[in-house]
Amino acid sequence: MRTNEEILSSLPLDDALKGRTALVTGSSGGIGEAIARVLAASGAEVVVSGRDAGRAQDVVSAIAQAGGRAHALTADLGAEPDEIRAFARRAQEALGGEIDILVNNAGVYPGFLTDAVTDEEMQALWATNIRAPHVLVAALAPRMAERGSGTIVNIGSWMARVGVPYKALYPATKAAVEQLTRAWAAEFGPRGVRVNTVAPGATATRGTAASADQLAEMTRATPAGSPVRPVDIAYAVRFLASDEAVFVHGATLDVDGGIAATRLR
């Protein structure tokens, strides 16, 4: 199986998203980086955002070297709502005034057993995983609806529908994301804005590198037999953002190697 970086370094160019603009939050690495690079390879002009300006610029450079168009913006999605609204305005300006595709990817996953979760971790989970997507959708979706077109893809998690004994609050935030997706699909869908979720499984990223052995063990008994690659999630996002998914509203697309739906032993 080809590695994530091998695939990202040799993405074929196409025009499936030509002429469209995209904001991908948390895209200076991991899943978000893969999404930004795949969308750009399909012709979208992308805003790459993250807390580290250097890493965001590295992603922009990779996109440019591959023939795409991108802009780097720094943003802390755990910030107060007014700061996130200002970030949305900066992203719009960078993209010429309009955003056609919003990918709510930025997320944090601190905390393990319930009684060990700190107040700071609890606030960070709420602010980044739930409040920030809500603020961005409130800021951007009405403008999409005025134009009669737009796509929002939220990044969820396989853990949203599976109870595990070692983490409760993070999956709860992702379950909230799935419900927001359904509600936003009902609210904005009749005005031309499609809203869906992609739910990754156990994914091999820089952020999970320290847990590589645990990820391998978790996925060994799945149909895929190995952790998800970020590019696999990016492909699903591209599909949902494209005209091929015109009748997909309020759905959650699992890209998890079968971890949530199957048991092999």
C-alpha cells in the first residue's frame, strides 16, 4: 500500500472543483493538509489555516509546486468567537470575497478518563470542536445560501457512535458535530448549501505518531487491517464537495476501515 506522502506528492490534476474556493481549518498538517492538497489538485483555490504560520506556508508551497493555488492564514480555532469571525473575513478576502467550500477540520482531542479531564481540556474541546464550527457556519453559510450554492463538510470521528472506556468527552463533541450536520442540512439545504460529515477512523498522522503501536493494534482486526491515511479522508471530502454528491445532504460518510461497523474477532 502506498504511503500518504507518496500519494500526496503525486496527485493528478483535474478540474472537478475548478473555479471554486475553499477554506480548510486546521490544515497545516495531518488530515487537514491532505484535504487542502487534494482539493487544490482538483482545481480549488484554498486557504490553508493553522496556528503555526511556518507549517501553513509549507503546505501552501507544496500546493503551488504541484500547480495549485493556496493562501496561508494563521488561526487559533479555540479563540473567542469574535476572533473566529475575523478569521472568516480574512479568509474571504484572501479568496476574492467568496467561499464556496468550508471544511471544518480543526479539532483537539485531549483528555482520557472522565475524572482526569482538566477544566482547561474541557473548555478546549468545547471551544474548538463545537463552538468554532458553529461560528464559522453562522458567518459563512448565509452568504452561500444567498448565492444558492455552497458545500460544508464537517470532520467527525468513528468514536461518535461507539462507547469506549478510555475517552468520553471527545467523542461527545464529535457526536454533536454529526447532529449539527443534520440540522444545518435541514436549515441550509433548501437554499442550495449541502452539509455533510466525514467520520475518520483511527488515522495515522503526526499528532498520533506517539500512539502508532496502539493504532496498529486497534485496526488489526478491521477489514482494512491498518490505520486510515489522511489522503483517504481527503478523497471523501472532495467527493462531497463535488457535483457528484449533489444529492447527498446531512449524511455521515465513514472512512474508518470498518472499525465502527464490523468485528472480525
